[in-house]
Amino acid sequence: MKPAFYESNTEKESVRAILVGLNQKESDSDFCRSMNELKDLTKALDIEVACTVTQSLPNPDRSTYIGSGKVEEILSSLDIFDADIIIFNDTLSPMQIRNLEKALDTEVIDRTGLILQIFAKRARTKEARQQVEYAQLQYMLPRLAHMRTSLSRQGGGSGRLSNKGSGEKQLELDRRRIEHRMAELRRDLSAIEKERDTQRGRRLKSGLPRISLVGYTNAGKSTIMNNLLRMYGGESFDEKQVLEKDMLFATLDTSVRKISAPGHRPFLLSDTVGFISELPHALVKAFRSTLEEAKYADLLLQVIDFSDPEYRYHMDVTKDTLAEIGAGDIPVIYVFNKSDVVQNEQEMAGQLVMNVPKAMDDRIYISAKADDSLNTLIELVEKKLGEAENECEMLIPYSEGGLLSLLTGKGVVKSSEYLEDGIKIAATLGSDDYQRYISYIIE
């Protein structure tokens, strides 16, 4: 679903957009935050922001969302700023898009459409591309009658008379084509989800602790993953690196890597797609199997850009999204990344300086690029995992030597002693393993 403005402006150096926001009794700070985020989303699609138009109304105008007067203002701005597209900071109804495009004679997209385009541009794997395509088709289906661009229409007629207009017949063909493609995608994604469940089942059987990086988009999750791989990922860490860029939604695919820090138990670390306010429901639904990697974690590392003035709001959005995907009750460590930036600002302002890294209870203040910060994070992870574990002694028969190898591989064996009737070990077991191996435990 490539936007029409890309096709109609291929000779221009850049696409220019007018951003439009409607303030409905929101606080000025909340509205400004939302509009600033819209600018970042627009830039993430390599679109230049020509100007911003805002309106204050208690309720959206049913016909044009912003009222006829603001529509006239935008129409004048189109020529003044040589803009190609209008981007709204809210979800518009099909009728509103139709009326606005008719009045402005240019393409109009809403926030949902913009985020869908960013996801389409960022998708790299087959699964991500199919998930995005499915979400786009869901978004497109109720808007077919009002879309300015066709879906590769080849409108040749059959030569037979009909009481239906060609546009109405074409609309039915488009709808059938979309529904057919969505059915194909559902089958393909269902098969991929089954394979993902199989892989997840193998990881669950490994007994290694499962930890997921979650948080607002562009908070530094991939930076933490890559630097932990550099430090503790083995000789082939270059091959295991994930995409790391200073942009919104740089990573759409879930990556799972094994982290083995000396002196600490190994664990599986997953990097998930970032969250954002008003993440389209179609995307949450399409990416549910990907997002649900966090649902099966033993511990979540919620990465927060501490240097962002809106970091508390980002934490609230993350909390709500985790609850939506069923991961709201999993233990969390709050990882305040880019704390070194805040530390430098405090020094320049002559304020009391917070030293980095610093860990307190379930919070840690770090710089994702600093080795000492990541070592402190590993120690806190070890401590947090240990809260749900049991120190015990086990007697393993010699005939069950495979169990000793399994527990040793998990990094939970503290000591071992070879006795006449078996191997006596001291181990630290999680609640699942404690119940699984209770028959070997010495009371």
C-alpha cells in the first residue's frame, strides 16, 4: 500500500507535509507532546514537515474533523509551502478523509496510516512484511469507497450490460481481492506462529531464564542487546547483532540471543518491537505473536530514555501495552538508559549529580554503551531472578548423569560431591525446576 504522494512526486527532492492537530480539551503539554511525536513519525518516513496547523474544538467536526474554516486555512497553506500531503494527528473516518481530499485536492492520511507506512518501510523478514500487509489491508478495507488511489485496477469490462456502475463493480472486486489476500495471510501467519510456538517450546525446555527487553520505541533496547552480545556473546557476536539505529521502529522482528556472563548464570534475551502511544490496534493484533515473546518471559527489562522529558508518559504507555498483550504481571526491572546525558546536564547546571551506573531495588540508571553499566545490569538481573528461587541440595543417581549436565548448563549448580549412591549437588532452582525435580531434593 504505497501512498499516492510517493508516486506523484518522484521528481521532487523530498515530499513535504502539512501536519494537522486537533486539541480536544487536552492540556497544552499533552497536546504539544503528541504533535512533536507526529513530527518524529513524519520524519521517520523521510517526509519534510512544511508547517503545522492546529485547531481547538470540544469535539471533532463530523464532516471535516477540524471545521470548514481550518480547511480553508490549510488550502491556502498548500500553495504557500508547496506541500504534497496532509497528515492528521488522529484517526479519521472514511467520510472525513473523502471530504478533506475533495476540498483540498491532495492526499490526506491519518496517524494510523502514517504508522502503518513506517512499519511497511521497516519490515525486513517475511513474517514482518506479512504482518504489516495484513494490518494495512484491515485498515484499507472500510476505506475502499473513499480512496483516491486504486489497487492496480485493470477495469476492462466484459461487454455485458449490467444495472451496476463500473465503479461499484470495481469496488466489489477490490473488496473480494483484499478479503482473499487477508485469508492467505492468515493461513501463512498461522503457520509461522506454530513454528514460533515450537521454537519457544524448545527454549522453555532448555530451562534457561527468559528475559525480554521492552519499552517505548527508540529507547535503546537494541543498543543494550548488541553491547551485551559484544561483551558476552562469544566469538561470533558480530553475526548475532540486531539492527541498531537512532530512529523510530528501527526493529520490528523479535530476536532471541543467549547471554553468558562469567560468574553469572546464562539467560536468553529477546529484543521486541518498540511501543508508541496510540499504536494502531490492527498492528497490535497483527504483531501479537511477535509481541507475545514478552508474555513468556521470567523477567522484563523495561528500557526508558531517561533523557526524554516525556519518559514518565512513555512508561505509562509501555505499562498499558504490556497489559494488553497479557504481560502485565511479569516482574520488571526499570532500566533508565541515557542517564549519562542527564548526569552531564546536572553537572553543567551545578546540581546534585547522580552517579551512573546506579541500581536501587527494581530500578537501574545506566548508559547502554558503557561496560560498567551493563555489568551492573547483569548483577541486578541475577539478583532479581534469585528472588523467586530456592537453595537446595539434590542427590542425583549416576544413572541420571544427563540431569547433572542439564543443571550445570543452566548455571544453577553451586557445588558437587561424588558419593557412593550418587552425586550430591548444591543448586539454586527456580519454582518450575524445583517442582520438576522435587524427587531428587534432599529434605
